[in-house]
Amino acid sequence: MYLLERPEDIPPRLSNRLNVRIAVLTAVVVAAVAMVLLRLWSLQVLDGAHYRALAQDHGVLDVRVHPPRGEILDRNGKVLVGNRTVMTLELRPSDLPADREKRRAELHRLGNLLGLSQGAIRRRVRETPQYAGYPVVLRQGVDRRLLFYLLENQDRFPGVRVDRTYVRDYKDGSLAAHVLGLVGQVSPHQLTRPGYRNLKPGDVIGQAGVEYTYDSFLRGTAGSQRIQVDALGRPRGQLGSRPARAGDNLRLTLDSGIQEVGEAALRDRGLPGAFVAMNPNTGAILAMGSYPTYDPSFYTRPHTKAQYDAFGGRPGDPLVDRADQGGYPTGSAFKPITATAALEDHLIEPNTIFNDTGSLDIGGLVVHNAGGAANGPIDMSTALKVSSDVYFFDLGLHAEASDKGGQIQDWAHAYGFGQNPDVDLPAAGSGLIPTPAWRDRVYRSHDNPYIDRPWNQGDNVNLAVGQGDVMVTPLQLARAYSALGNGGTLVRPHVGGRIVDVRGRTVERIKPRPKRHLQISDETRSVILGGMERAAMEPGGTSFPVMGGFPFAVAGKTGTAERGEGQEDQSWYGVIAPYRDPKIVVAVTVEHGGFGVESAAPIARAILERYFHLSAGGASGSAAASAGGVE
Amino acid sequence: MMEAAKPALTIAPRRRLVERLSLTGIDGVMLGAAAGLIAFSIFTLATSTRSEIDGRPLYFVERQSLYAIFGIALMVAISRLDYTRLRDLRLAIYSAMVGSIALVLLVGTAVRGSNRWIDLPFFQFQPSELAKILLCVSLAAFVYERVRRPFGLRQTVSLLALGLAPAALVFLQPDLGTGIVLVAIVLAVLFVAGIPWQHFAAIGAAAALIAGGAYVAGSAADVQFLHGYQQDRLTAFLDPSDDPSDASYQVNQAVIAVGSGQEVGRGNDATQTELLFLPERHTDFIYAVIGERFGFLGAAFVVFLYAVLFWRAIRVMRVSRSFYGTMIAGGVVAMLAFQVIVNVGMNLGLMPVTGITLPLMSYGGSSVLGTFLALGILQSIHADSARGRR
């Protein structure tokens, strides 16, 4: 025994027997390593191509599991857009048999099941507005018998799939349709963009409205299911799955009650128009609507190209959101901006008196007050109250008209006109504040000297009363009036309130910082707001017929913009309420609505009454008193 | 005439660095191989587990890096200790090891139907990983006490019983893989200790007899000694099938993954291991991930690093000043080599699925720290022999 030969402190290498044992151990290890290396060589180098082919063609189906899209709720938690599941029968034409006879036979079988002729199926595929290679929905709501039959006989119907899909469920029909927006399949072009990298063709994403803006939250994360299929494509077992993660919910700042009242009032008027109701201090939009509107659920049902085009092309362009995309001249609703420019840039003093004779001669062109009224000698406050055009024509004459634009343009820009309104809606328009440079640019492209119309003082006069080339959206007007009401802060309007996950925890609060602060003196503000208050609350004021009985003081300005020969005027109303401590600003416009007080102001009043919880037409003191507590 | 002052050429700074880090006597080659392996592991985790946990692409990378840092520090610290002192602590070590395994049986957390973990506040601790090296150390010490006398059958049997007791407890957890590793360690230590060949033959015969008898008796009495899934794994190995719910399916997928790596790997096109084919791809099947991503080049390089590790460990057996060290090193060689060969063999379709991790490669704190602890003791033996030579 070597162990006996060897005292413990003598290095073991002296023992022969130990050497043998270590050598045996070493040999075993070397043999094992060699075996592994040989096997590795055989697998990867000798048979690698075979296994690579196996790995790439697996008889495995990757099924994408679509997550339910987040819900959209109003500020009080009422669900505006939810989801419902439908069984859809989809046909992917590219997966149909290549052989003509087999394809015909399959379409024949399918047609028998669905009660459609072969020609009808082909027509359906051809006429469905769909990206090339995407599946076409043949039927929504597949009954169980048909479902099971198709699942049992999948091998006889290549290219046909029955799938449970989520479809948007618009709980209140067309309510707030323009704000909510639409979802649709991701386009091939979108798939190439960075924010859409993890998506696959066929995934549904937001394509308009807040569905688009907050898509990354609402979308959720798709899961996947690996299914082993046999040679005939029949499922044989599940290999694994990654669950889909539902999208987060979006809580809007909209109040569906106010939204309903606004939309109903606009609809009752029966003319195209729009309204925006906003918290002037935060920019949180309480209601925002456009008429005519549309029922977004149309897009959740199968339709043909012709139906699709007809739906969008109905008279009145119902798909256009006039509240943030419709630019119109504002008429006198622009006067508070002109007044700010005149007072802040000291073209006049607050007590400067002009004698309003009812008309003004501008180098031979005589312009009149609307309605031909003559108001006599008046100051700024009264000029706003009675909306004296002559007074503001005078201011237009005083204002400069340099290339960049003069004081009026500068202040209009400061108030956010002619600029993107920074709203969280994707297609908001910027409107237009005309400047001499803009005029040159536009007309330089024309060589015809008869069309060329260099800027002249008449344009300044026009601009001073919001006529001519001016284009303002209701959203921009609400934002400008908010700045006037809140002391000069130009907010960023937003409809998104916060993102809430499925467990109800707030993921993100949407509180955009104000865009900028305008330097408007308190005196200027009080003169202008005072004039607007008198316009609404004092007999003789332009909107007194509508707002006169309101239980507390508001500051409002009408606008009546000429739209050219033979067209009814564009009707506007902007109102700040309450006058001293603004809680809400409402801007309304109605196309062809005539005088502001006729069409737009009653809609604004309806919205205010709903907001302050007043019964229509009546006045309740306690409601008015508690109005301060309403957010 | 300007002559720049030539810096004195000296190796002194280098020696001082070694001393300052108190790395005297450390086997640099072994350290390098181990560091290379764990670095490769982290790299592999970084490239292949990004989407494993939603929103936390670096979850496994961060943790494995942390384990690596702790592990290497632990190894260096252990190497500074005198391992021969462990001999006196053999009874304490042995009882602590058996006790901790028993504790797991009583209070452990069940993961996928098996009690292997103990929840510590910061860490789920798996005592059976630590048991491997503790068994090497304590069993070698027990053998060492009897080393002067020739091995009688009684001695062999008692030592065998001493070694197989913890293995049996681990089987009960049930952790088939670690149990087998413990058996391999026991056999290796006894083999190095020099028990007669005849005894080995007898052990082999007894094992075959017991297994065969149990199988026959079990099937006759319809008693199952192995859990269903264990039986599945072992029998599936003999008769692989295409059924995804079957255990052999995993092996098939692993083989396809490794094979599809070909010479240089599929890089980021690696779908076989990336998608949902392989469960446990960051632990038991990490070698398949390497095979698919980095091809023969990467897979063979890993084997090469292991070969270097084995070589240095075997070398420690030879240079040890004490027979005690030789036996410990023998046990560690068996522990490392057995795990590597069985795990890699499983990934290559040569061995059944047993749940044995790949040392320093598989993700997991207990496994990484346990392995570095074992390497630390080897380093201590090495440092001791280096002191002797000086």
C-alpha cells in the first residue's frame, strides 16, 4: 500500500500509486473533453448545415398575441373608448394555394361556408382598403359552428384564419370623435420609423387624435405563442408563450357632460362649426367638438374602398376637426389682441377717445361699422363693449406695417396665433397672421401683376378687426383668451390628463409647462377685460342679449367675419368666466352663422351653464357661488 | 551632449503589485481561465437575455456581474487562508453541510416542484451548491485520518456511507443532478485516496445490482423511485421524440441550436435559443446559446478554457505539499469536470437532462459563488506549495 510508504508531509508525487491514480483521472478528463470536442465538431461543422436548416424551418408557428388596447376615459373616469372582442375570419391572399385549380376549389369551399360566391370573395379582397400582403377581413362575428369547423379543417383552408381580435368600442357613439381619434393597422411606411420598431404588420395602432398621440402608452406589448404544427399546419402542441401586456389607460381632461352639451348645442344649430372649453390656468381642455362629426365605429367594421371614401367624403367634411384644424378669420373676436398691441405699444392710452362717426375714410376707401351704427366719441373700453369697427380701424391706421409685421402681428404671434398651438393632438393647424413679408412671398410666385397685391394700410385696418387673410382656429382663440384671463401665461392646451396602468396606478401625469409668459400690464388687461365684461353684461353690449342674464359677470367678445360675397358671415364667440377669477374659457365658431351673438354665443352659454351647473336660462345663486370650487 | 536619463529596467514594480494585491502564490493561469469563463458568461447573458424580463434588459447581466465580483474576491480571500486548518474543522463542516441540506428539506422554497433554496433576506441560497466543496473538504479530512492504515472493506464502506449520506439527502429534495455530482465527488476522493481496485469493482457491482433490483421490484410493485419528470428525462434520452411537451424535446432543441451555429455562429440571427424553444436558457442550456450564437469557434473556446481549468486543478493535485490537499483537489477536479461534461453533454445530446449547471457559465449566485469557493481552496493549496518551494 502506497499509503504506508508515505508519511503525510512527504509530497504525494513521490508515491507511484498516486501517480497512476492521477494519471487515470487525467485520462478520464481528457477523454471526456475530447469526446465533447468531437461531438461539437460533428454537430457544428460536419452536420451544421443540416441543423441550420432545421432551425430555420421548424414546423413552428409564431402567433402574435395582441394585447387589449388601453381604454380612454374622461376626467371623471367614465369610459369613452373601450374594447370588445370579435371573432374575425381573415383571408391572406398570398397564402392561398399557388395552383389555380386548388385556389379556385378553396375559394369555392369557403364561399359555401360563408354564403358568398367566389366572385364576391374576390371582389371583397379587391375592394377592401388594405395594404398589399395584409389579411382581409371577410367576416366579423364568426359563430361557433363555423369557427370549430374551420379549426378542425385548417389544412383544407390555407390562408384562412379565424382569430379573436380586439376592436375599439365607442361607448357614446360619435361623442368627442375628433379628439379620441382612430386606430388602424400600422402602415408599411410607419413600420420603418423608430417608434414603431417592435410592431409587426397587422398590429393596430393609433392613427389620429389622442389614440395617435398617446399610442405608445395605449398600445401595450404584444405577446407571442409558439405552436408546434405538423406538416399540414395543424397545431400539435404549445411550446411556450409570452403573455401580452395590456396597454395603459388614458384619462382625458375632457368632461363628457360638458362635451355632450357642447356637441348638442352645435348640432342643434345645424351649421358646421366647433367649440373649445378650456381651463385657462392649466390649458386642460374640458370639451372640444366639431360639427359635422362622424361615428368612428364605422372603421371597426369591414368596409370596401368605395364605402371608405364615401364615409370620409360626405358633405361638410365630417372628418375634419374644425376645433383645431379649421382656420377662419375671427372678425371682432380679434379686437382684444389689437387692443393689447395698441395699449402695450402705446399707440393710444386707455382713455384715448376716438369719435366713431360710423365710417372711416382710408385714402378714398370708406369703411363702415357693421350695421352702420355710429357710436360717437368713445374710449377703448366702450369700443370693445359695442365692438366699434371704426375705433379699431383707427388703431390699424396707427399701427406699423413693416416687413416683419407691425405691433398687431407681433402681439398676435405672442398670443399664439399663426403658430402651432402645442396641443397634444396630431393634426392641429397653425392658422395664419398675415404680414407684408408673407404677402410678398405668396404673390411673388405669381408673375401676373394684376394679382400682385402689396401690403397697404388697408390690410392693417382689416387685420385690426380680424378680417382678410387672418386664420385662427377655435383652439387658438381659446388659448389667447386664456392668456388674457390668467394674467399673460400662454398655456399649452392638452386633452390628455394622465396615464393610468391596469391596476389603477398613475404612470404619468400630463402637465405641460406653459409655452411662455406675456408681458401685459395689469392696466391693459383690466381695460380690455372690462370692455369685454361690459360687452357681455351691460345693456348695449354686443353679447348682452345672450349673456346679459348670466348670474355672475363674464367677459365675452363676439366676432362676425365676412366670408366674401353672398356668403353668410362666420360667427364667433369667446368668453372668459367668471370675469374676475377665470375658471373656464370657451371659444365657439359657426360657419355661416351670421352675427356672433346669434349663433356662437348661445352655444358658449350652454357650455357655461353646464360647467357651472346652472339650469338652462335660469340663475341659481348658490350654483354661481360654488362655481369657484369647480376645477 | 544630452543624455536622457534611462529608466532603470527592473521587474520590481511588478512584483510589488502582486504583493500589494496579496496575490502571492496564486495560480495566475487558473485565475485567468476562471475569469475568462465568467466574463464569457456575462457576455453571453448580455447578448441573449435582453428580452427575458420585460423592461429590464440587463437584469441577468447585472446580477451575474455582481456574483462574479463577489466570487473572485471570495476566491482570493480563501486562497490567503491555510486550508490545512479545515482538517480540524471536518466534523463541524460535515455537520453544517448535512444540516443545511436537511434544513432545505424542512423549510426550503419550492421552485418548480423541488425544494432547493433557502430564502435569505437578500438572496435565495442553495445549500446543495455549497455542499459540493464542503463534501470535498470534509470527506478528504476523514480519509486523511485513516490514511496510515491500509483500507479494509469496513473502512471503505464507512467512508462511502459518510459521503453518500448528504448525496441521499439531496436526492430527496429532489435534486437529481447535484446528488449525482456529490456521488462523483465521493468516488473521486476515495479513488485518489487509494482504496483498492477491488473495492471499486465491488461498489460498481453493488450499484448496478441495487439499481436493477429496484427497477425490477419497483415496476413489479408499481412503486416509482424517480419522480415522473426525472424518469421522463432519463428515458427520453434513450428514446427522443418530437413531442414538445416531452423532456427529450428540450435536448432536441438544444442539439438543433448548437448544430445550427455551424463554424462561426449565427450572432443576432440566433432564433433557436432566442425564441421560446429553450427554457432555462440562461442556466442549464446556456451552452446551447453559446453554440448557436458563437458557433464552433465560441463553443470550442469555452471547452478550451475548461480544459485549462482542469489542467491547473490536476496540477494542484501534483504540487500539493500535503496528501490532504491532493485529495481535495481530486474532489474538485471531479466536481468541475463532471458538471462540465454532463451539462455540455446534455446540451450536445450526449447526456440526459439532469439539471446540472455549467460552472461559471450558468447564471446563478449559489453556483457561481460555490465554484469560486472551490477554486479558492485550490488556490490556497497552490499558494501553500509555492511557499514550500521558496
